[in-house]
Amino acid sequence: MSLTEEDERWMRRAIEIARSKGSHPSTSPLGSVIVLDGEEIAGERNQTHELPDATAHAEMMAIRRACEGTGELELRGATLYSTLQPCGMCTMASIWSKVGRVVYGAGRADVHEMYFEARHVDTLGFIADAYRDDIVIEGGCLREECATLYYPPGADLPQEEQANL
């Protein structure tokens, strides 16, 4: 499957959600939307600091809301859109919730290293190879627009601002 205009439409919605609390990278502007049968069933932003909850990534929150809204544990046939390549935790949640497709905007090479595992493990590849043959993972949807939400590669940031390092 390849990216479509419909994918871009839903990614723009994820960007809108990401910016709902501000557009500066320090506000952790990550957005995620889950779409099933052409309808948005959940849309959430990163809420780790507000809750506080280290698992409250945008994708995790969207999966929770989608399952609550549908009353189902499984989201078969749904597409999860994320403005940033999902981390291993969020990708695993996609696996367990049976999301059929994950579409993300900016990837590892498009943003500062702090957004990903310090050892640069390719969690998407690992999970796709190890767990499911029926999940589709596609990146680069509105890549440049999504990347502007985050600190760029090589940005000189104080250590205390770097989340995962």
C-alpha cells in the first residue's frame, strides 16, 4: 500500500492535534489519530507531563480512547496516524490492539536523537518481523511538515531538555 491524499488529510488532523497545546518543540507536540472505515474514532496528543504518565504518548492515548469508544479490545482494520515515528512501546500497543496500519510523518533521521532509543534500535523493523505479518507500517507522510514540530537533528540542546538521553 502506498500513501494517499486521504493519508495526508488524516496526517494534517494529527498535526492539528499535536499543535493544540503549542507548536514549540518544548511542548512535546506529538499527535495521533485513529481512523476506522473513513471516520476518526480517536485523536490525542502527547500527555506525559500533564498526567504525569510516562506511557501517555499520543499513540497510546489514542489507542486507549479508540478502544473505550468502540468498546472493543481490537482495532482491526483501523489506521493509526502519528506525526512522529512511533517508539517501541507505541508500536507494541499497535500490535496488541490489532491496528492494521501505522502511518507516520517524521522519522528518526528527521529529528533530534532524543526522540528515540539512545542505541538507535530499529524497533519498527523488529516488531514487524517478530510479531505480525498483517500490519503495514509506512513513514514519510507529510515528513517535512511533521519534522518542523520537533527539534532538528543535531540541535544544540541543554542536557536537561533532552528527554531520553
